[in-house]
Amino acid sequence: MNKKQILIIDTDPGVDDALALTMLKNLNKELGSYEKIIYSSIGGNTSLKNTHQNMLNILDILSLKYDNLLIGSESTLIGKKFVDAEHYHGKNGLTIELQKNSKPQELIEAYEYIQQLYIDENNVEITLLMLGPLTNLAKALISTPQISTLIKSVVVMGGAFYISGNATEYAEFNIYADPEAANIVLRSGLAIKAIGLDVCQDVVINRNKFYDSQYLFTKSKNSSSKFARSLIDSFFKFHPDRSEMSLCDPIAVICLFHDNEFVYNMQEVIVETNESKRGLTIPLNKNGNVAIATDLNSIKVMNLIDKSLT
């Protein structure tokens, strides 16, 4: 019997999260293989209140289809307030003001929903796209370890495996935000593909090319392209000295659907949780469950992102 395919997208919007969600608007063929699509928020780039509202707003603006909406954790695995990246993404997590979705929502906590899937639906396979801190998945694995038997694969945007971090000298932001959770997830034995800073710097939006309309999506008249342009324009106005915009989360979306465009190093990975190098992702030079992306076809991946925004 074929198992029901479920996709959970865990996100903390965030400018590049918003672009990643915009890409999904135009990936109907790829999303068609999933019988359920679920969106979950998590605190990270800004507070949970803001990320959840941003997620609702973006889904509404793009008219993205989904089966369930989940709310994530507002604090780290050890109960601390998330660090934020509002200096980069803007005061409320975005550099643009969005029309607010005020529809009443039934708030189901993400880890509890995943827990319930194990109880109610054994004949499922879950794929997770993790675009923020890994708290929700870690809580699910702690509360119901057996859930791992239902998880087919995980794409994680996070880590700085062979290069310096962006939150600190040692750590990439999503891992730094909750290293205890990241350590549990990366050491869980799940089949994980990790899109870290090691490859995120190879695919960017160039300011001059953007304003010169050299990308396909800058010439398109459809609503999702217009939304993408407004996000990127607001980002460059918020950061007048930046010549490029990173596309970490969009790259993770491409990995989910076109993983053959990446080169991987299979490793066991642990995460440093002590203060001195907190959030450092350490490959142990042992063959393991984490496929660390070490290279990618940058031209092809950029073209796929461009096409997905068009």
C-alpha cells in the first residue's frame, strides 16, 4: 500500500523565507506529489507572534493552498527567548509592511500535531522543509521518539560546516538560535540534507541586475512575481549599502525538489552547546545521516529560483 505523502514547511519569515514561500506558488507540479501540505511557524528571525502573522499574511497574499496551519514554539528547547535577526530582516521580521490577515485561526502547536500524526496515521511518510530554528522538530522527537519512523526526509537550512558563521564567528543563525534543538535533530539518525552557509553564498540576487531587470521574475506581470519584487526592493532599500541579497531559504526549496543539483558529504554532525562556540556545527569525519551540501550548480540553481519566482 502506498503511503500518504505529507509535506511540512517550518518557517520563521524573514525576507528569504518569504521568497521561499513565494516560489512554492509556482511549484504546483512538484507539490502535486504530496497529499497534505502543512505550514508551521517558529520564532527566530523575529518573535513567534511576528513570524506567525507574517506566515499568515504571505499565505493569504499568495493564495497558497494548505491543509493545516500550525504554530510553533515561542522559546528555545531550554526555555530561553529566541535571539532575533531584526537588524537584517526588519523590525517585524520583514522589511516590508504586509496587509494583515485577521481571519480567526485554530492554533495547533506544531510538535503536538506531528505527535498526533503518529497516533492517528501510521500509513504516512513525512517530508520536512525546515527554514528556521529546529525547535519544533526537536520537541516532536523528544515527546514521541517513534515519530522518526514516519519521517522520510528532512531538508534543513542551517549550519556553517566548513566556513565561518553569520550569527557569530562560529555559528549560522538558525543553529545558533537553538543549538540544543539542532543537536537533537542532527543526531537523530533521520535522513537530513543540510543547506548551510557553505553553499548559500554562491547564489544571490545582485542589486544592479535586479534593478536592471535582468532576472526573469523582474519582467513578469503575475502577482507572485510582483510580490517577490516588492520584497527584494524593500530589502535593498532597508540595506542601501548591500550589493547582494542572500537566498538561503530559496536554495533549500530547490534542494527539496532538485537535490541532484548539489554535491554532498555524508557526515555525523554534532552541535556545540557550550557558550564559547555555541551553535558551531561539527562534522565528525564519520559517514553518517547528514548530507552536507558542499557545492552546487550555481547557475542551474539560480535559474530554477528565478523561474520559480516568475
